[in-house]
Amino acid sequence: MSQAPLPTCYMSDLFRLHDPGPGHPERPGRYDAVAAAVAASGAERREAPPASREALERVHAPAYVELIERFCAGGGGALDPDTIVTEASWEAALRAAGGAIAAVEAVAGDPGAAAFSCGRPPGHHAEPVRAMGFCVFNSVAIAAAHARQALGCERVAVLDWDAHHGNGTQAIFYDDPAVLYVSLHQYPFYPGTGAAAETGAGDGAGATVNLPLAAGTSESAYLAAFHEQALPALVAFRPDLMIVSAGFDAAADDPLCSLRLTAPAFAEMATALREPCGGPAFVLEGGYSLSALEAGVTAVLAAVGT
């Protein structure tokens, strides 16, 4: 395979200001770990722009967006037992969504390009009118909707390799045949969705592919599911654009999850996606061991830049 350009990484120091408080797993140090990986990679760093209200409202109800803005402006607090925001979280969440949009724009129409949006808070649990699981706005869904409606992409595929199932992304596109959602995740586990029988509804029947994996699943078994089930589904869909919900909590030493991946496994998946699916645009989700997060991001950036 020929040398590919280093991915463009969408960053902002504002991501560090989103602080759910002492002891919370989704802590500002996660951004520092990712920033260290980006710096070591030599990848181009660009400022993540804020998402527009129009972009947010392609996925989220206007009343929900207004609620989040007012809640943060009032000092924040708990949106649910796990999802804590402060005044600074509004701008961070806007730029997490905007970074995902920018990453999609960077790779759309250029099969040789790759991009990584390094935003936090993460997004894949957020539903149209509900924050949950550390997530405020569903950045990947917002980026996918932007690709469809603003960039003219007819078919968008989302691969979610976060250890938690992306219930929000699945719900948003569950009846949409133009967006394929493929997820490898620990199951049964939070948030309780992601059974293999959940395959889409209506016109979207078959456009959701869930690959649930038991706690303790080995790296070899996980990668077998990726190569034998996830990747063929993605290739068969023939997407115009590929987005990865790139969580790193499937790493072996993650404190919240019980899968067994090492950094080279994330690199292997990223490499496998490059040629048949183009790009992709990676969007940061979870990952709560700082060392595993930095190692995983470093491995992915190296894999798509070689």
C-alpha cells in the first residue's frame, strides 16, 4: 500500500475545560492523553470549529439544544446520574460536534485522506432528546447527517468499536437505509441495548448490525468478529463515507470495561478500513485508561498515515 498523508486532527484546548468533577472517568486528562498522541504522531492539528445550530438540529430536537445551552449557562449540573456538565461544557460539546463535521468534510470525496476528531464530551449515547452515558450531543450522528444533507453523500457507514453500545446512534438511524450502523461491543453491559436481534426497522431493516461480545472476549475473538462480520458488512454496503466511533475502552486495562484489546488491534482495524472504505473519519468516544487511550490513538494515527 502506498504512503498515505498523515491524518488531520481536530483539536481544541476548550475540550480540556469540560470537567465533570473529581473521580469522574470522563476527565480532562483524557484530552491530554489524546493530545500527546497527536503531538507524537506529527499529524496536522487544526482547531475544531463549533457546530452550527442547524447541524445540531438535524439530529437533536431544537428544544433539547436550547435546554442544554440554558443548563450550561446556569452553571450546569447533572443531566443524568453519569452526565455532568459545567458552563464550559456547552462550547466543548459544540466543538466536539463541529470537529466531527470537519473530519467528515476533510475525507469526503478523497479516498486517500483520513481525519481524527479529538473532541470531548463523547457522543454515541446521546439520543435526540436525551443526554446519557457522559454524552451531550451525538457528534457522529451529527456528522453523518451533515454528510448526507450538506455534502451529498448517499450512503454513510458508521463503525462503532467503543466497548459500550452506541444506543443513541443506533436509535437515530434505526429506520434509515442510507446509514449503516455496525457495532462491536461488550454485552450484556451498559446501556443495555445492542442485542444481535436489533437489526433496524422499516426501510432501515438490515442497516443495523450488532456484534455483541461477552465480557472477557479475547483479542483474537474480537478481531475475528471484526474481519469476518463487521468488515464484510461495511464493504458490502459500499459507503460514500466511513465514520468510526473510535472508543478505546475495549483496551485490556480499561477500568470500566472487560474486553482485551491492545493498541495493535486498533491499528489493525484502522488499516483494514482504509482501502475498501476510504478515509475514514475517526471521532473520539470513550477510553478511560489514560495510557491505553494514548497508545490506541497513537496506533490508529500511525496506521492510517502509512
